[in-house]
Amino acid sequence: MLLFQQAVRFVMKNKAFTYLKNVIDDIRACGKFTFRNDPGRLKGYRSKYNRAKYLKRKRATEDSNI
């Protein structure tokens, strides 16, 4: 019974995380659109992680084109 309860908690935790992440992604996308002309406000709606991934991919593409 204990393993079943742990499995249920695990699934619920994952579902809650997924729902929360989707809401945060929606808010971030709306903020990017709404504040696209206001760099000061736009900064709070960007993801440092995604920006770093984008720059890494861009540099790799540029290096391969040389």
C-alpha cells in the first residue's frame, strides 16, 4: 500500500509541476508580447536559461558556416 501511495504522490507532483510550468510559460509569452516595446519591463519576462541556449546554438551555427 505504501508504494501505491508514493506512486500517486509522484504522479500528482509531476502533474502539478506541468500545470504550473504551462501557466508560467503562458504568462511569460503574454508579457513578452505586451512589453515588446519596453525593454525595462520586458527583461522580467525573459528566461536566462532559454537565452543562453539560444546564444549557444547561434554560435555553433555561425562556427559551422565559417
